[in-house]
Amino acid sequence: MTFKSTIWYPIAVALSVINLLGLGYAVGVSEPGHAGIHGVLTLGFWLWARRLRQDPGGNEDEVSDTEARLEALEAEVSKLRQELSGTDERLDFVERLLAQGPDTRRVSPQR
């Protein structure tokens, strides 16, 4: 299950507003402890809502950094594949030469 800030942002805002109303009620009935709790909750939910709004889908810098590193790795793997292909061709050539035997490798005298 993934965390979706688009769903949680309105919830955080609603909880902040509800606690703000609770703060007003607690101040109206002269309950300072109760008002303090609602004040802290209002501030907490408001800060959470701001954080959700600023960072809707994760940290963009981390995503772009990860993508850049992945592209660099893909380029390096491609280069290594090309080098390996060239090495395979040279190895095949040497194996064919060795399979021919010592007699066929000598150059015959020209007449």
C-alpha cells in the first residue's frame, strides 16, 4: 500500500480546522489545558498539511538523482557489452588458428 498525499492532505486540513474549532470552544469555556491540547494538535496537523502540499509525490531530487545514476549504469553496461563482444570475436579467431594445427600456419615458399 502506498502513501498518497493527495488523499491525506484534505484529511490533515480538516483535522486542523476541527482542532481550531475545539481550541475556540475550550477558550470560550475557560479550560486552558484543553485549549492547549487543541492548539498543539491544530499546529501539528497544519504543519503536516503544509508538508504534504510541498512534497506531493516524494522527493524530486532523489528521484532525478536515482534516474541519473541508473542511466549512467545502463551506459556503462552497454559499453561493457561492446567490449565483451570484441573480446569474443578475438577469442574465436585465436581458437580457429589453434585448431588449424602448426602445419597450416606456416607460409609456403613462393615459386
